[in-house]
Amino acid sequence: MSVIEKFSTISSTITKLFEFLTSSEVVKDDVEEYLKTVSAYNQSAKNIQSILLPYLFERTINKKSIFQIYIENTEIKDKTELEIVKSLENSFESVFEIKKVLKNGFLFNNLLNEKDYNVLPLVKMTNFRNVIAGQYVISRIFEHENTFYLIEIANVYASYQKDEVYRFAIAKLLERPELLYIDNIEKQNEIEKQINDFAVKFKELFNTDELISDNKNVDELIGLFNDYCENANEELKEQVAQYLKEPEEFSFFKVKEFDSQYNNFLENSMGGFSSHESTYDVGMIFDETSGLYIIPFWATLKHGFENDYKQIENYSDCLKSILENDKIPNTILSRLNNEYKNFMSVTNEILEKNYTFDELVQHYKADFLTQKIFSPTTVLYSSEIFTKTISMIEDEEETNQPQTGKKVRPNEPCPCGSGKKYKKCCGAN
């Protein structure tokens, strides 16, 4: 099949998918609800296609993708068309730097998975006259027969917007950690090796794979762990006990800092959990398959299985927050189920269901059964873009700090002599 024929087949397949969205009774109600949500009624056919692009690639109905629904409800006679539909289903959106503008496409560098891609757009290059090397783009690409195709460029950023783009890229990683290693088996292997190494370090330092503190002290425990991973100093073990804090009372409540937008979450993360106004218990857990998890209200959650959960304020919301959090894996639920014989009876009572454990996992954690998803914290440890961004923030803080004869890093003792870290003392101003 020639290049022109491939382009034609791909374009016609995409057209059929959009025709399915606008004409099939199977998805009609859901499409109309989506258009109502985005206020997109009475648009031209061309505009509707643009509006429905995120719907096509990101929407699921009863845990099925639009592509799966299309295959089930359409008589696809052409094998190539079926292969293209499956290729489109495996597309991914990412943040790219444009390295070169080529005669018939682009050389992209994926800021998330750290790979280069030669991509061919499905429309003429004249549509991208204002897109130049050095810019950044939010784009969706897919692979078919060893060639990558550009589906769309959703946003374009100038080279001087690097800081904003990097922050957005990290937000995407927190939202979907797998974007770091999708289509990059070397990076996945690197993360898995790091998890194995860190699991050993975690148990060496804390003598357990799970511990409890509160948000005012967990930053120090994370810091000790980071230091121990870099330099396994035995003296660090002696500091652990002072930061372990069992909660005096158990309750669940909303923490406003968890609702931060991507444009300021980095500053919040630099300040750490201790900068949050409220005090709450926190679990620090190392899962040997997916990495480090910091789970707020972990002790409160466990207390409900050890005692009468009905005596704990907002306990139902506490349990649901764990079940509905798409960053907490099925293995964390397995940990609870193995530790508490009443895990399923309490859970079913709260949910008003009659799930088996496998059914519970299938309902809430199905994604973890079909793909490798590491913890966001673990992913950030391995991300070049995160390391570069944190360095940029630290350099800015160093530039703005008072002159004391030497530079002070945010996690070093403040030169004023308060005993606090610089970022929590003079560096916070």
C-alpha cells in the first residue's frame, strides 16, 4: 500500500468513527450529553468533529472505549480498517518539543517519555505554517505499521514559555504516570529496577514496608528516605522514631491543598505536607510492584476495620476516597483484605453491595489489571522533566535568597540559625 493509500485509508476510517458518533443509537444519548456539557450545540459538522475529538479518544461507556463499542456495533469487512481502529485506540497525547520541521512532517521530542518521534500529519504541512522548531505542542499521535501519525495539535507554546510547559508536563505525569514509560520499555525497566532497589532501602531504613505519621512529620520521613537512598548512612536510622506519630483521634475531612491546580502544585509540593493548615494522619507505604505511596488518612481507614467504623466521622467518605482514587492500586486493597478479615463485609455494608474481593477490584481498579501503572511518586523520581523543573525552582529561590556568602539549597538548614530548613524559614518569604 502506497503512502497516499495509507493516508486515505486512515482518514476514511476516522471519518467513519465520527459518523458513528453522530448517527449510532448506541452512543447517541451519551454524545448528546457530552455536547450539552461542553455547550456545543448547533455547531457545523467540521466544528463538531473537532469538539468530539477528545470524546472519541478519552470517553468510556460501561468501561469500554468508543473504539471497542465501534468494533462491536459495526460490520468491519476490511482487515486494514480494523487494524487502524485498534491503532487509534492505542494513541496517546503528550507534550512535545519540536526539534525539526521536516518536508513532510515533524521531529518531536516527547518531554514525558524522553523519546524522539518522526510524525506525519494527516493533513497538508501548509496547515502548520506558524509551527516552527523550538516551540512546544500538546499533540496526539498513534503508530500504524511502524509509522507514527499526528492526529492533532491541540495547543502551541512559544520557546519562552518553557517554564509553563514543563509544569504542564509534570501535571500530565501526575495525572497519568504511565505516560513516562508508554512506548519506552527501557524507561519501564529503569523504573522497575529502581523500585526493587528502593524497596530494599525502605525496609533497611524503617524496618517495615508501612509506617504511620502525620502530615506535619511525614516530609521529614520522606527526606530521610531520599537521603538514605543516596547514601545509606546508618545514623539516619536513629532519626526515624522522632517523626513517627500515631493519631490521637480519627476522622476524615477534606484537605483543600489536594485540590490545587497544576500551575501552583509544584510550589505546594516544595512546601510539603507540613505546609497544609490541617493536621491529619498519613501512611507511608512501599509496594514492591509499583513503588512508594503517601496516603492521607491511612491510619483512620485502618482504624475503621479494627474498631466500629460508625464511630469515625465521615468514615464512608474515607473508604470511598481510597476506592475511587485512580492512583491507588489494587495491591493496596489486597494489603487491607489480607490484614483484615472484615474488609469485605465492612466495605460492602458501606457501599450497599455484595461484592467479592475480585469484583470490587474489577469495579474500582480494573486499569491496574490490564496495564503497568507505577505510583506517581515513583514516576517523578525517574522523570528528567521533573528533575529539571525542580532545579529551575531551586535556582530561582537561590537567586532571591539573602546574600550570606554561599548558596543555600531549599532543604538545607536556614542560615539564620532557626534550625528549620531554608524553604520553611527565610526561603518561604
